[in-house]
Amino acid sequence: MVLTKLKNKTQNFVGGLALKLYKFKIKPNHLTISGLLLSCFSAICYYNWKLSVILSILAPTLLLLSGFLDLLDGVLARVSGELSPLGGFLDSMADRYADSIILTGIILGGLCNQFSGLLALIGSVMVSYSRARAEVEGVKMETVGFAERPERILILAFSSFASIIWPNFINLAIMFLALITHLTVIQRVFHVFEELSGV
């Protein structure tokens, strides 16, 4: 009940903000590119995390902002009537680049075990790809699996804030992401087999 109310309030807020942006002639693609740029800046902060506490605060903050813009661009596209295959394609491509850039910054910054980091990176890409490929075949994937992009961003951002106090926390979060992303892919593979086996 509480989560439902919170979700409804969030959707109302985002919808209202999208309408205001639409009045100022801001396009969904503007938000998509802005979100990708924020992800790049976040990755730079993760890479230089150990140089300054300010950078360790900026990294997850920029990550959350980029995730919010990713949510907002889709809502803006709907309220403005500007949903298009091209916009969806650009949004999907930007999301994949953003995920990869962020995790690369964390790995190269020495904030996690490299093997776990690479597994998390591969898993994140495959979660998205498995959904896209399944939906080409007409199989809906929206509710299949836990490790969707918003959940991954929240896990990574909040573990990053916790790592300011407990330095190894982000490493544990990356290990967790490596696990749940691949479990989600496996879950989706079984779901597709169930849906298409009778075709």
C-alpha cells in the first residue's frame, strides 16, 4: 500500500514536470542526450573516486540524475505525443552506453573486483538485450526479472553513498549486481521458452 502510494505520487510528479518541460519546447531527445552526458560525468567521478570525498558524492548523485532524466524522457514523449521508433531507438542506445560507461568507470577506478565488475557489465547489457530481443518475437518482458535498469541504478547509487562510510560496500553491490543480472537473464530465457515453445 505504501509503495503503491509512493509510486503514484512519483508518476504524478514526473507527469507534471514533463508537461512543464513541454511548454518550454524541450524535446525528449534533449533529455536522452543530457542523461547520457550526466552518466559520462558520473563515470569520470567514479574513476577519480579516491581523489576526493566530493567526487564520491557527485558520482552517485549524477547517476541518479541521469536515471531520472531517462525516466522523464519517456514520459515527456508520451505527454507531448512525440513517441517515435527513432526516439525509442536513441533512448535504448543511450541507456546501453550509459550503463557500460558507469560500470567501466567503477572498474577502472579500482572500486570493485575486476571479474565481478565485468560480469555485472555483461549482465546489465544482456538484461536489456534479452528484453529487446524477446519483444521482437512478441514476448512481453516488462515484469520478468528483478534487475531492470531503474533497480540497478538505485542499488548502485545507494551502495555508492554507503561506500563513503564503508569503502567495500560498492564492491559488494557490484557482486550482487553480477549475480542478479544473470539470474534475470536466465529467468527471461525460461520465460521465452515457455511462451514460444508452442508456436
